[in-house]
Amino acid sequence: MALQTSDAFAAAAGDPDLLRPALGVEAQYLEAAFEEMESRFGSIEGYFEKGLELSDETLDALRAGLVRPAD
């Protein structure tokens, strides 16, 4: 069984607490990222189309594979 990143880091004598800022998720970081995305691209769709330059075909394929219809 593979070790988790923090477990492997600790096994190599690293302090797992040092990884938290880089690998953890903080609500304020996500909020700042969404605010920046909306400021630059207007919406998540704008980010996908303008920021990532994804084609309509790619977006359709992603939706088909990742989005589940509401029940």
C-alpha cells in the first residue's frame, strides 16, 4: 500500500506540519481564487473558455464525464 504524501514526508524525517500550507485547503484561499477568477473571466465558464482556452467539444466531454444530472 502506498504511503500518503505526509506519511512519506514524515518517514523521510520531514515535519508534516510544513506541508499543510502547500497541500491543505483553506476556505479563504478558495474564496480568493474564485474572486480572482470572477474578476478576470466573469464566471467559471469564462475561465474554462478564455483562461484555459478549452473548446466547446472539450467542455462537452468534461461535462459528460464529470457532471452527474440532478435527481
